[in-house]
Amino acid sequence: MKKFKNTVKLYIRETDLWLFISALLTSVFGLVMVHSATRHDLLEGQLFTREFLIMLIAVVLGVGLCLVISYFNYEVFTRFWLIIGAISVFSLLLLFPFGTGPQARPDVHTWLDFGKFSIQPSEFVKIGFIITFGVHLDKLRDKINKPLSILQLGVHAMIPTFLVMKTGDMGSALVFLVITAAMLFAGGVHWGYFLGGFALIGAATPLVWTYVFSSIQKERFLALIYPDLYPTVIYQQKYGITAIGAGGFKGQGLFHGAYTQAGAVPEAQNDMIFTAIGEELGFLGCVAALGLLCFISIRILMIGRKSRERSTNLICSGMAAMIMGQTVINVGMCLMLLPVIGITLPFFSAGGSSNLGVFLGIGLVLSIYRHNCEQKAVKIRVYDSLKRD
């Protein structure tokens, strides 16, 4: 029993509690807001909605897997990066014959339906991509700015991005591009390649608009410019930003937001969860939510800087970029600065895959902290063993 207690104490001492506790608190915050945003759907005798329960199960399972992953050395994952990459691509390919989507979007096939539950592979592929791209960048570190290296990395990044885009998940495709750009920057790629990449994206935009975007996706862009011409398309965002404005500085109170409790904002528990935070908790609640997400991202970057290997530094950069990238895109949608492209707010939006995926990533970062960063706990343990001898 004493040995078990010492093991637990050592485990806690070697865990970045700031990151773990902040991630846990943010998820609790998210669960409360999802419960509030779905209360209008409660049937008589129900305490919680299905969306809330799915998120709760995902968070509990995610926290458990996070702790397990953090216990194992991260090299278990980086050593088999090619296998992880192959599994990631295979899971995305499964979406083309077997993928499903919402009834309102028959052109989308982003989910694998298993009857009682479904998963969104792209949420897990993001973590797999961060691992594989970080290792790939590290292997090319001595020739990172050679054209052949950039070509290899470009192909590596475009495979999941293209596959996700073809399934209709434009939000995740954009997140992959954000992760790629952040990791390339952290990897020391020359700025000239970034200018070339932006020019290439600009040149390809007309082709993407014509041949890749569906009619619904085009209308969502046009609705921002001509809202009066697309009233049914802009409806969600207009009600969302109205709800945020109604919250004022302090908000209307938890469970008391008029728009949120009436279910006036579609997907308020999911992509538009920020509108529920703004209406019920006001400007202060929005600052608290964004502050937590910023703290988590900064903490991940700090762990990356402390790590002794370049690949782990890059992996942490990718994880921080994923969280902040999704945050900027999601909040931009809610504030009518960006079109609705279907992206969750990390830790806050309902959804099993998104919440489980982000905790898998946090577990990987905690593993890096435990096994690759200088810690006082390690020094104490070595000193105690020498003293006993």
C-alpha cells in the first residue's frame, strides 16, 4: 500500500498539474454551458439531454485515456509514426463508402455510424497528423529548406487536408492548414516558402470555389457579404450575434438567456456554444472562456520549449495551433466575421469525438512533460536512491 501511495505521489509530482487541471476545469465549464444550451430539449422526467450525456461520457473517458497516455513514454507513439499515419489515412478513406452526415447536408459524409454511436475520424486524425508531421519535420531538420524537403512536407500535409475537404468538412480542412503552417514556422522553414504557399492558395481559390465548394458552402460565404439575399443562410449567425449582444457585460444569468433557453440559435450547444456563453455570462464569461483556452495553449507551448527534443517541441506547437486555430475560427463564426464552416470550440462544444480527441492530445503533451522535460521530481528521486545506497 505504501509503495502504491509513493507511486501515486511520484506520478502527481511528475504531471503538469497546471495543464491538466486547467483542461479539466475548461471541460466542466463547457459541460455546464452545453447543459444550459440544451435544456429546452428536455423531455418530462429527463435531467439531461443526450448531447450532454454524450459529452460527459467523452470527457470522463478522455480524462482517463489522457492519464493513461501521459504515463507511457511518448516515444511509443513517435516511434510508430508511419503506422499512425497509415491508420489515419485509412480511417478517412472509410468515410467515402461508409460516411454519413446530417439530414440537412446530404453532400457531407464526415461520420462513421455504428448504430448507437458515431465517430468523426477527422478529430482523431488531427492528433495523428500532429505526431507524424512533427516526426517528419524533425527527420528533415538538416535540410528543411531544400525544395525536395518542402515538397515532401507539402504532400504529407495535403493528403489529410484533401481527404477531409472531399468529405465536406471544410472546417477541419482549414484547421489542418493552420496546424501545418504553425509547425512549419516552428520547424524553421524560410519565410519565402510561406509567401509562395499563400500565393499558391490565392491562385487556387477560383478553382476551389468552382469545383470543390458545394452550393451551400458558397452561400455561406456570400451571406456574409449580402445577408439580405440569403436570410435563411445567415439566420443562425444573426441570431447568434444578437444573443451575444443581449448578454452585455455580465450576462443575463446562467440558465436565463432568452435566446439560449428558447433554442432560437441553431446548434447553440455545438458550433455556436460561444453565443450561449456570451448571452448568459456576458463579456466576462467570454473573456473567462477565451482566457482558459489561451492559458492551455500557452502552457502547451511552454512544455514544448522545455522539452529536450525537437520533435516534441514541434508536436506541442501543433497541439497549441490546433486549439487556438479552432478557437479563432469558431469565435469568428459566432461574431459573423467568418462563414459557418462547422468547427467546434475546444473543450466547450458538445460532441464525443471532439472532446475525446482533444484529451488524447493533452495526454500526449503530458507524456512529453513527464518523460522529456527537466523536473525537480526526477532529481529528488535520484538523490533519494543514492542516499539510501
